[in-house]
Amino acid sequence: MHEKRIPALSRRQFLQVAGGTAVALSLPGVLTACRRQEAGPLKIGVLLPYSGIYAVLGESITQGMQLYFDALGNEVAGRPIELITADTEINPDVAQQKVRRLVEQDEVAFVTGIVSSGVLAGLRDYFHDNQVLCLCSNAGSNAHSRAAKTPYIWRTSFTNWMAPHAMGTWAAENVGRTAVISVPDYAAGENNVTSFTHSFTAAGGEVVAVQRTPFPNMGDPAPFMAELAATGAELIYAFYSGSAAVTFVKAYHDFGLGQQIPLTGAGFIVEEDVLPEQGEAAQGVKSTLFWSYVLDNPQNAQFKTDFHAFTNRDADVFAVQGYDTARVIDEMLQRTEGDTAVDQLIAALDGITFDSPRGPFRLDAHSQAPEHNMYARDVQPVDGTLRNVILENLGPIVDPGDDSMG
Ligand code: PHB
């Protein structure tokens, strides 16, 4: 079981906290009272996958947060910060146990993290019923900005509608008019199917087939590649992330599809976390995302330098998400002057705006998710290293907050 306290406290302070931990209580009103930590260290629960196909995402998000808080001396609004991490794997049942422990035993003030839309769906009612704030730093399920919205879940990341919506239009205009979609068989994959189909069709394209592969582990990719080639579509749109993206893109290359049918996708499929392992297999893959390593703005330049100095590796979009989440936490707690009463925290989130490494960032109160730019990208060598070169800034995007656009 992975639970780790990230020391933002001296040992003496930590022992004081640990010694003072109250027994678990499960009445919502009592829980709220307990979480209102008015003085002393501010504990934040971090629910992320540190194992399985999304393990690298969890690590990058954590390091992005640590980098931001480290620069503040691990103190926000005059209060020391303590991050308590817990491994959710990609398993809603495991995540349920972990969130209960963080909230009811560790008495965290609020929770962040969550990579998989399936895990977010599994925890949604817990956050809602117990009035626990979750600042979700990845999982993009559209429903949680729409029908399943609750005041207690806000995204600092994106919704799964954004990248495929942007690519649907862009691909119809720039790549081809018939598409086959390939996604993992779970909520995030389904969001990508709906969103891409909507904008691709609106721009005059036609989706000729949809392939759903087993999640989290797709197994042998060979049959899926044969199926994609047999459709005769002019392009593939795919959503994969983490090690599934490595498997898919390598298979696409190894089975010769690169010569036959262009690959497009949500940017996670060729993000910096997977590009080095994919190597030349990824070259020429077109994707849409709200950030690129080569994005030219002062915040990104500083962030990349600092992240490399902190971790000894290059930043990726998940590190940006962690960094921006910490920034949102910082802004939120400054607005409440360090008070963690949940209603105050929620009120403070509305309209938080800053210049992120991704470009302008604004928290939209309607969708409870960011408004940010989308970029059309192409994997090309830059000074001998494969990067997502920006073909076009597609401008700001915000989730519609309902299903009217896919
Ligand atoms: C999701 O499950 O919503 C998800 C997972 C990985 C990503 C993006 C979205 O890279």
C-alpha cells in the first residue's frame, strides 16, 4: 500500500500532527468541521496512480506540484503544506478506500489528483455526499462538468471533450474526410468518440468505424492494427495515454500503418512522457492539446528549466497540470486567507486566472474546468530530439457544460 507523506514539516511538527490525529468520524457535518483546519499545517490528500499504465502520469503530476510548493518554501497563506499521497492504481474500489483514509483518518483539508475518469466516477458521490472538495488534476470525464456536476469537483486539467473536439475540425480540414477511431473501452475513450465524431462530422467528415480496445491493458495490439488498416479510412483518430500510448504507437509503426494511414489523436498519445520510448514510430503523428514542450512563453521557459533542475528530466503535460494545480491551491488559499471551510474554498475558485506554462489559464465557474488554448501539434525532430512542434494555435476553448456539442 502506497501512502507517503511528503515532508513539508520538521520532524517535531510532524509528530505533533500525528499525535493529535482524531479518530475517524463519518457524519458529513462532523467531517466538515474536522476538515476545517484553522491553524497549523494544511494537509492535502493526493490520490494518484503510482502503479499500472498511468504510473508516470501520477509521478509527473506529483513532481509538478512539489516543484511549485517547493518554490514557496512549502508554505501557502502563512501555513505549512503537507501533501499526503495515496496510490489509487486505476481502480475505483482501491481509490474509495484511499479517499476514506485520507479524509476520515488523516483529516486532509481537501483532495487533489485522480487520473482515470473511471476513478473519478467512482468517487464522485463520496465527494458530493461528504462535502469534500476535489481539485481534479487529470481525469477529464465530460459528465463531471455536465450531468454529474457537483460543486465539490473542479478540474485544473481539462475535459475529455476538448482535444477531440479541436482535432475533429482540424483533421477534417487538414488530414482527410473519413476516419476510424480507436480508444480504450472506458469512459474517457467514450468521451473521445462522442466529441471527435461531433466536430469531425460538423466539418464534413465521416467516421466509418470505432474500435474499442480492452482497458487498462490492451493485450496484443496486432489484431487491432489489422482491423484499422482494413477500414480503408483516410485517417485514424486515437486516444491513448501512458504505457498504452507506447504500445499503440509502436504497433502502428511496426505493422506498417505509418505508410498507409495518418495517425491523429488527443495529445497524450505522443506526449513527452511517452515520446522517448516511442522514438521514430511517433514521428509525424498529429495531435491537439493545451500545451507543448516547445510552447514559447516566459512561464513555460521558466517552468521547463526549473522542472529539469528539480527532477533531472524533461517536463511533460502532466507535470504542467500538477504545477497549475498547486498554483490554483495557492491562489484559492490566499483568497480565503488560509481558511479551509469548504464553502469558502469553492467560492474562491471562481475566476482564478493566471499565466500558466500552457498560456492563459482561467477557471470557468460553469464547467468547473479551465479555459485555455488548444494547439495543433506535429511530432518532428527539434535539435535532434523529437518534440511536438506547434502547427497552429487554435485559440481558447471552454467546455460547453452540456452535451450539445458532443
Ligand atoms: C481520463 O481517464 O480521463 C484520462 C486519462 C489519461 C489521460 C487523459 C484523460 O491522459
